Amino acid sequence: MQIRPADPDDSDAIGQVIANAFGDEGATVAAVWTDVVSRGLDRASLAAVEEGAVVGHVGLSHAWLDARERLVDVLVLSPLCVQPGRQGHGIGTALLAAALDSARALGAPAVFLEGDPRYYGARGFARASDHGCEAASRRTPDAACQVALLDAHEPWMTGRLIYRDVWWEHDCAGLRDPVLAEVERALG
């Protein structure tokens, strides 16, 4: 497997991987990523390739942290996806590591995401609230708002994450019931 920057020729394959990996929500997640790219909000797009085929993808896009001192440019990691038949083979973990390397190279102080703390916690992320940061939406369970603090992070960089409009326009900030209630019960 090779992880490389995605190129424009990969867009259809990436859209298909996203759609397949996210099941019923796949079309929505793929549309969000397409809009992120079309608006120039993407900061990194990495493809996992096996035998010439895209089998995984991770995207980093621009967001802000509303700190007391000033707005801080940060990154949001979404989507992370792997073709269902290739999940559980370390591709997602490799994509996460490559995304964090890209974020460091970009000079980002932090990378945020909404996700399962059991998965992301073992891969360099921690509960954002433990570092003085709040989710962009009240519909994001506290445990699910995760952050990886990078070399450029400074202690004063705390506050609420501010998503770009594309996430709100697609209603992809946080969760909605009944899924929200299910996740809250599972995370305790």
C-alpha cells in the first residue's frame, strides 16, 4: 500500500470510497468533501492506493479555534475512510499518521475531529475538552470531540472549534437523534 497526495484524477474514486465506507450517510459525506474541495478549504487530501486502486482516503480542511487572544487557524480531519473490504488492515491507521504528518508540515497547531475515542485515542488524539477546547456543535458528545495537539500548539490556544459554513450547510456538524442518543449511551 502507498499513501500519496490525492490528485484531481482520484476524485471519482475517492467519492466512491467515501460513499462505500459511510453506508447510508456516504452520499452526504462525499458531497461535503466535494464542496470542501470546490471552495478551496481542503488543506490536505491523501489517498491510500493498492495495485493502482484508491482503497482509502483522509482529508484535512480549514477551521478556526475561537481563542481569547485571537482566531487560530486549525484543521479538521474528515473524512477518514477505507473501502469496507479493506478495513481492519491498518490502512486507516496509516492514513491518520500521514494526515498528522501533513498537518505538522503545514504548521497547524491542532487537528480536530468528531469520532470514536476508542479508535482515535489509540492513534494520537485526546478528548478536546481535556485541553480547554469545545466542540463546534452542542450535538457532538464531549468524548467524541477529539484533538491532536501538534508542535505549533501554544497553551493559550483554547476555546470553541468553529467549522466553516460547508459543514453547517450539509448539516454535518455533530449528530442528530436518534443516533445522538445512541452514541451518548454508548460513550456513557
